[in-house]
Amino acid sequence: MAGHVLLALVPIVAVVALTQSRRLSAIIGMGLLSFLLAAAYLVMHAPDVAITEATIGAALVTAIYVLAIRRTGRLTVVADEVPGLLAREGDRVVGLEYEILRGFANSQGLDLSIRFVPLRRVPWLIAHGEADIGAGGIIPLTESIDPLDATPGHLDTGVYAFDARDGRPTSELAPDYDGYFSELQSKARNGLLSSSATSLDLARVLSLSRGAPLEGLDRLDGRHGYAFLVSKERADLKRELVRYIESLRHSGELDRLVARFVQ
Amino acid sequence: MPLILLPLLRFLIAVLSISIARARRPLAVVSHAVDAAMLAWLAASLARGTPVGWTLGSGSAGIGISMTGDRIGMTFAALAWGLSLAVNVYIWRDRLRPYFFLLVHLLVGACYAVSFTQDLFNAYLLFELLTLVSFLLVGYERRPRQIWASLRYLILSSFGMSVFLFGVGIVYAHCGTLDVGVLRPLIAASAGEPWVLLAAALLTTGIGVKAGVFLFSLWLPAAHARAMPAVSALLSGVVIKMGVLELFRLADVFPLRLPLIVLGSITGILGIAYAVTVHDIKKMLAFHTLSQIGYVLIGFGADTPVARLGALTYAVAHGLFKALLFLSAGDASAHVGSADDRTLTEHKARIPRATRIALAVGVLGIVGLPPLAGFDAKAILEDGLSSLGPRIIVWLLSIGTVLSFAKFVPFLFARSTVRAERPRACAYAWLGGLIVAFWPVSVLMTSVPLCLAALGGMHLIESLGSLLAGAGLYMLVRRRTLRLPQAIFRLEESPLIILLGFFLVFVLLFISGSAG
Amino acid sequence: MPIIVSFVLLGIGILALVLRRDLVIKLLALGLINGSSILFLVGIGNRPSARAPIHVPGEVATFVDPLPQALVLSAIVVNFAILALALVFVMILVERYHTTDAVRIEVETSRESEEEETPCL
Amino acid sequence: MISRRGWVIGSVGLVVLFVVLLSFTYMASYPEPGDSARYLAIPLEDSGAANRVAGIYLNTRLFDTLIEILVFSVAVLGVRYYLSHSPQVSLPSLSESAVVRTAAGILGPLALLLSAYFATFGHISPGGGFAAGVIAASAVLYVAIAQGMQATERRLPPQRVATAEKAVLLFLLAWVFLPLAFGRAPLSELLPRGTPGQLLSAGSILPYNILIAVKVFLGAWLVIAAFAQHRGEL
């Protein structure tokens, strides 16, 4: 009798699960269906099959599905590494911007994944839809750099530039850093920093100058702030992100994070 | 014992060649040599009239897995060996991962096991192994189109094998055994009962998905056209044949005569129709795999011993020339950078000479120029056809084959500026040699009188006639463009078409059951 | 009863495979089709008044047929293997086309010509 | 072109027809249950396994099982091969909350225990190597949830696990070939059957179960780890 009830439930669960529009609900529904089937096998005098179905069909398969599409989506962040803002420490990622982004991803029910890339690749990746948000010590000169949009700055900083070369004003070159932070570090150690970077921001200057004193740097005038980059097509994402940062600022959490990571 | 050793040794060598990556070439040599010895021993005992058998598990009939080295099995195992040798030679210098060799060895081992196994469930598992391995081989280069073709292949195959499993279940529920040899008298005793119809239709549908039958295997053109040449050769040459072989085994047990003839005709005619309309030569070869399977099915469905032998011979012949064509066409398109016949003609000087000779031999083989492989096998097959209907269809198929392969002629003649790599040339020589000297091979597979009859004057006239007719038709239609519906190849429609095919098979079985 | 349920499940699976455009759902439907064949096999071995095929010393009882159960164990594992690989391929396609919609992927792949095709990742 | 609606109705009709045809034809000649239980006619001593399913799975139809293991290994290799080319995701940690972590910490050892039981008693009670391996792998997944993926991967480096997996597979194949050395066909039984129902009985089924459990544990863990590292943006 119990077997009949179980079996009668199975097609209903199948229909409900496969008509879901959210993938996660469908997957969980099919996991449930596997468990029902396993129970039915137990009633049908097939304990071995029941055990195998429960472990493989229900547990392992569902785990793999969920791992493949954990939560409903993923927030992909591409970033350059900047100590204090967003940097690897052992096998963890720490920093002010990381905390902001993690909180944001959590509030959106998204799964955060961070790819570290050289800074100059960040705008391209965002513009081509390879990532959602660009981070890691980005200092936009204007609020919109077509086809990208920048959020209002979340932390004020200063920009330091090397002496002008090629006759170009340094300020135009301000956001153009080259390579990973580690590259900069090794260049700084060898005193070749000015050959690869035209300008540096406060966070990078601070962490680089621990190794060797940096010479030839002039502070540029004007207000500069770190910000995040998003694609212009993702106006909703930008709105949510700005709103989240504002709420952090209002609650004082942002100041606490700044105190923890930057000073 | 060699029956089980053949697949098991291949599996062992597969695992060894990925564990000890450096030894993979010597291992391939050793495995082919050992396999050749064992196959020769099996063939010798088959020729003495005592096919070798092997059973796992306890003795009583129908329990445990049994294998038999009968004529059908030996033929297909030998084909698998020959093509495996060709492909291994072909890729000798290519920079491929050990993983690729593992897959190829597993594929060949599974083919050996399918050839010999008498057990339906064992066949199911082996087919799933074949599916997975060929799925991974198709997507090996990770091009998005390969991945997509490969995924469709996996989904549809898996669906088909589930349908097959339903059939296996029905057979087991009624007979209590899965051994084809034991099943034969049991099913013959209950002929015409509903469950026999149902089981036969389900099993045929399931295997049809793997066997390159038109209504069922609509994944095939994309998958075979987009894979690497070596992979396409193996898939078209042997993996499809394993499905055909299982259909043969089923036809021994179930009354599949009418469905096989009808499905064969549909497969042949539609395969040709699509082959004529495409310009991508790899895709065209893939469609021709379907059309040639049509011959084989018609031959086996005709149900006379001679036609069956002819179908078997044709399956081997097709394996040889289709592998040669895929290998050489892949090489040619790699040199030119496109598989479109018009581009190939434009840059024909870039195709190495050995490749062009191989293409020519393959084309002549498939269109049935006497005395090459296609002619010989087709003649034996036609000798066995008793009624006029199938004969006409076979004749139409021959003309259609010539018509579609006429596209190849423009780029076959040129002065080459490049030389083919030596391993490639060796592989061509091995397959091409077998195609040219097919007559002695077919004597080994059938018998001397049959093969002498195949060289008769009527067949010569017929073959030359269809060559001329096909060429003439090509002159008439070559300026026309024709578009056939492509939607049937989509993942959405294919399962429904498989269902339609199931209904067709069911109705045909019903008709032939009530008529007989 | 299990037999009929398995047929119904097969039908539901085929419908979902045909009608749903999302590849992940298609894979789930494929899993259901495979699962239905397993239920069918277990169903044909089942007998109402029998016991699970495990001998307990000193007891005599009628057992259900163990063979379909043994077959099914292999089938479950094979289905898992197929599913894992199919899922990997879906992931690769998603990384390339940013969609799981089978129809859109079909359109995209037929639009790309062979020449400009680059290996995925 | 057919409209979407016509398409849906057509396919539903076709499938309903299929299911009805299947059911009616099957019911039209309903098989007598019990007709088919030929295997029960074989004496228990043939395989020596009190669990008849295990006796078929690992003795009478060992070849099937071997192929199944090959299928599984191919899948593991394939998953690793194809995912090794997609970008890695740096995961801070899988753990969500303290409750989950604690629960996972307790569940892990329990699952390991259950897995060991299934592997060693598979021939006399329900269970078997495959389920045991999968359970062990899920135990490690629990540990990974509790302690973080990176920490777990350091302890079970995928590269080394993959090597071990291949080694176990080779060992399994060697065991299959071993009867050849005694002049018997491969896959045949060498060990004594013993008394059915005792732990040390049923010949090679016990070692096979343990080998399969180890093999499947390593393979399933590799699959899980690969999926966890490279999660697609579905």
C-alpha cells in the first residue's frame, strides 16, 4: 500500500519539477523524486537498488547539479590585485572592496567569483560581457567611460604620477597601470617602476613603498576616488550596487571596513 | 577464451597507455599484433566449423554472459581491427594527449565485445560505453560546434538506450533470459503475441538511434561531420556498424524482415537526397553513411542467406571506404582550410597527391567501379535479393551515390604542391589496398562461387550503367540548388521523430505478423 | 503499478525533453527517462508476496528476482556518468554563448562559420 | 511554419499515444511474475554470496560490472579533461553558517562509517562497493563544507588522487586477469566460496567490493572537486 502511494506521487512530483521555471527548484524537485523512487524500491524488495539510487541518483547527481549552478547565478568580478582593497592572502581573498562585493553578492542572492587579471584587461572584459563588475583600485576620471559606467567613489584616494613622458599630460594616463600587482612589486624592487607605470594610486604607493622608497612621484591635484566599473547595459546592476554602498555608508559599516583594511 | 581476452586486453592497454604515457605507441603496436593473432585463431576455428564460445558464470544455458565467435561477430571484429590499425597509423605523429589513445583503445575494445556478446544487457552497457567514448572523441578539440553536436548525440543516444532497456525488460519479463541464442526458440514459440511486437519495436528503435537509421539517427550528420577525421573514420566505419550488428542479432530473433527493408529504403533514399544537396564534403560523407546503411539493412532484411552474406560484406566494404574517405577528406580540408567542395576545387593544388589518390580510390570504391570493394559487395548483395522492389531501390541508390560523389571529381585532378605526411600515406595505402584488392577478402568472408558470380557480366553492365546514369544526371542538375528541411536535425524535433519511427516499426511488425 | 508509472514517467520525460528549451531542464528530463527504465526493470522483478533477495541462514522464503536488480545497479551508474559529462558540456556551452536556451545555441552555432571558429577556452 | 501551440498539442498527443500503446500492449500479455526467476534456481553456493544481487553483480555478470567501472572512469577522466580548460573560480570557502559547518562535521565521520560497512558487508547485506564509494566521497564533501575546499584539496590533491585512481583501476584489471596465471579464463573465481552469510565468504566479492569502493570514492571525489572548482555561470 505504502508503495502504491509513493509510486502515485512520483509522476506528480515529476510534472511539478519539470514545469518549474527556476532551474534550482527543478533540480531540487528531481532530487526529491529520486528519494521517492529510492523509497519505492525499498518497498519493492530491492534494497540494493534503493541504496544505490539514494546515494547516486539523489545525492551525488543533485550535488553536481547544484555545484554546477549553485544559487541562481554568479556575480563575476574581474579585478587587479591591490593590498588593502582586494588581494589574496593565502587561499583567501581579503580587503575593503572584497567585503563590499561579498556583501553585495549575498544581498542579491548571487555567488561571488573573482578573477584576477591585469588592470588594463578589466574594461575590455566588462565591455564584452565576460564579467559583471570591475574592481581593484580603479579610479575613473569621469563617471562614464563609454561603453562602461562607474559607480560613485566609495573611498577617497590620491593619485601619484611619474614625471611626464611623451609630452602627454600625466592625468590622462592616470588609470593605466600595467600588470599584476606582483609585477609592479618586482619592478619597484629593481627600481624600474617608472618604466611600466605612469601613475599610481595611494593604496599601491603605500604597499609598494614598504619594500623600497619610491622616487620621482608627484601627487596630482584634484579629488580622486576608488570606484567599481559596470557595463552601461547593466543599469540595474549599477543601481543596486550604488544603493548597497549607500546603505553601507549610512549604517557606518563602510567606515568600519575602511578602518579595518586601509588604515 | 580469446573471445573475452580480445576486449579485456584492449581495456588493459587503454588504461596502461594513460598511466604510462610514454609507452603508448609501443603498446598500440603490441595490442594490434596480439589482436591479429587472436582474431586469426578465432577465424581458423570458425572455418573448421566450430565457432568458439565462452560463458561467464555457471554453466546452464541463459545464465551469465556468453560470447560466440560466429560469422557476424568475426566479420565486425575484424573490421574493427582493420580500422583501428588504420587510424592508429594515421595519427602516429599527431600531437595528441594520452587521453585520446585511451579513448580509441576503449572504443575498439568495446567494439570487439559488442561483436561477440550474445547478451542483450551486456550489449546495452557496451553501447553506453561506446556512446560515452565517442561522445568524448567528437568533442575532443573543444570547438563549440563539436561540443554542441556531441551533446545532442549524447542526449539522443541516451534516450535511445533507455528505450532499448525497456525492450530488454520486456524480453526478460517473458523469457527469463537475455541470451540471444536461448531467446531464439522461446520467441519463435510465441510469435505474433503483443509483447513480442512491443519488445521488437522498442529494441529496434533503441538500436536504430545508434545504427545510423534515418528516422532515428538524426544526430549523426552533425556529429560525424564535425569530429576530427580520425574520429569520424572510426565512428562511421565501426561504431555505427555495431548498431547494425545488433540489429542483425535482433533480426535473428525477432521477425524484423519488413521493418528492415522499409527502414533501409527510407534511410538510403533520404540519406542520398540530403547528401546531394550539401556542399560541405565532410557532411556529405556523413549523410552517405546513412545511405550506405540503407543497403546493408535492405540486404539483411531480404532474409536470404546470400543477401545476408552480401549485407555483411557490404558493411565491411563500407567501413573500409568510408574510413578512407573521412581520413583523406579531413586531411584535404585541413590543407585547404575549408571542407566546401567549391573552395576545395579552387585551391586543389594544395591537396597532397597521396590524399587525392586516396580520395579517388575511396570515391571509386563507394560508387561501385568494378572490381573495387563497393562493386563486389553490392553484387553479392543483389544476387541475394529475390523480389523486384528492393532491387529497384538498390539500383536507385547506386545512381544517387554516383550523382552525389560527382562533386568530388573537380578537385581530384591537379598538380600538387605539397606532400602528404608519411603516416597518413601509410594509412591510405592500407585501406586503399584493401579496397582495391577486396575480391580475395570477400572470398574469405563468403565463398568462392558467390564471389565468382559477383563478377558476372550482368553486374558489370549494371554498375557501368549506373555510373553513366549518375554522371548524366549530375550534368543535368548541377546548376540547381535545392534546400531540404533542416529542422528535423534539431534537438527539439529529434525525439518526436524517433517516436514516429517507433510507431512505424510497430505498424510494420504488426502488418508482417498478421500477413505471415 | 510500477510498470504503468514507469511508462508515464517516460512520457513526461520525453515531453519535457521536447518542450522545455532550457538545456539544464532537458538534462533533468533525460535523467527522468533513464530513471523510468530503471523503475520498469525493478518493477518486472517484483512479486507482491516475496522477500528481498538476501538469504538469512535458517530461513526459507520466496525471493524476488535478483537479476533485474543487479542489472539496474549498472544502469544507474551509467546514467550518472552520462549526466556528469553532459553537464560539463552544457557548462562549456554556457561559457561560450551565455545562455542555456537550446534554440538560441542552435542559432548561434549555425551562424558561426567554420573559419572563424576558435576552440572553446 | 507550425505555430508553437500546434507544436505543443502535436507532441503531447504523440507522447500520450506512445504511452497508451506501451501500456495496453504490455498489459495485453501480462507476464506471470515468477516465470523469470531462473537465477534463483542456481544454488547459493555457486557464488557464495548471501546477497543474491551481489552474487550476480560481482560473480555471474562480473563483465558487466567491469564495463560499468570503465564507463565511470571514462566519465571521471572526461569531466576533468574538459573542465581543466575552463577558468578556475577562487572560492573563499563553501561554508555558509556555523550550524551547517557543525552538522557537516558530525555527518562526515558517520558517512565514512556507513561507507566502510557497505563495502565490507556488501555480499551478505544490502550495500556494495559502488554505494560505499559514493558515500565516502560525500563524506569528504561534508568535510569540505566544514573546513573549506582549499584545505580539503590540500589534503587530497586532485593530481595525486587521479594517479591513485588509475592505480586502483589497474589493480582491479590485474585481479581480473589473475586467473589467467592459473590457466583459467579471466574473470573467473579463484578464492574459496566459504559459508554463505559469513563475513569471509563469497570468494572475490569482498575484495572486489572494497576495490570498487576505493575506486569510486576517488573518482566521485575528483568529479565533485572538479565541479566545485569550475562552476559554470549557468
